[in-house]
Amino acid sequence: MRLKNALLRVSITANMIYIAIVLFLLILWIGWVTVSYFRLRAHYLTLTQGVNRKSLEVVLSNVVGGLHESKKDIAKIIARCDKIEKEERYHLQKIGLLRFNPFKDTGGDQSFIVALVDAFDTGIVITALYSRTGTRWYTKRVVRGKGTDLELSEEEKKAVQIAEGAN
């Protein structure tokens, strides 16, 4: 009988220890939940300070409406940027400049060629030939890096190559 009582006391003591541990853990969890609740409530009160229930609904609906407007504006901006990116390829983007001396009787590289091309190497070549009697200006159309109506001279081809490398 004594053995049975001793075992019963040990069993009850062990159960009480388990219950105490569980209660301690529950108290800790309840404390953590309480602190979290009060922090959340304080944050909520800060956000809604000076706002009654009806005006809060108005504020929230304005925020949601503003969000929808912002999404529409962003979509318009993205469409506009896409359009600009497509169009910009046709704008003059690359410039090639080459100075040279086409005549042996004049000194210095006073003649020059300017190649103005877009992303597709299409544009114009402007040539200025300086001589003792004056300066002559010529233009040629360039499509995909090659002259269309007239053949490009070696210097003009070199100016176009300089422009092509000017990414």
C-alpha cells in the first residue's frame, strides 16, 4: 500500500509539473498576444486619429480610387514610353565626323564629312570640299549604311563606319 501511495504521489507530482509548465507557456503566449494587440491598436489609433467612421470610409475609398487612378496613369506612361522607344530608333542617333585633305595643293585637313544616321544606319552624309577657289557642299542619302542614289566615296564610307561605331 505504501508503494502504491508513493507511486501515486510521484505521478501526481509529475502531472502537476507538466500542468505548471503548460500554464507558464500559456501565460507567456497570452502576454505576447496582449502586447501585440496593444501595439496594433496603438498603430490603428494613430492612423485613424481625428477620423470618424463615415470619414474613414471616405478616406479609404479615396485611397482606393487614387490607387486605381495611379494604375491607369502608370499604364499610360508605359504605353507612351514604348511608343517613344519605337520612334526613337528613327531619330538621328549617331554622328561620324571625318576631316581630310582631298587636294594635294591645299594644306591641312580643311575638308570634312559628317554622317548623320539613326539606329538603322539610315540618314545623310554631308561632304564639304575646301579648295582655293571656294568650298563645295554635297549631300548623299544613306540607307542601311550604303548610298542610295549615288555611290559613297571611300571617305564617306569611313565617316558612316565612324557613325556606326558611335553607339
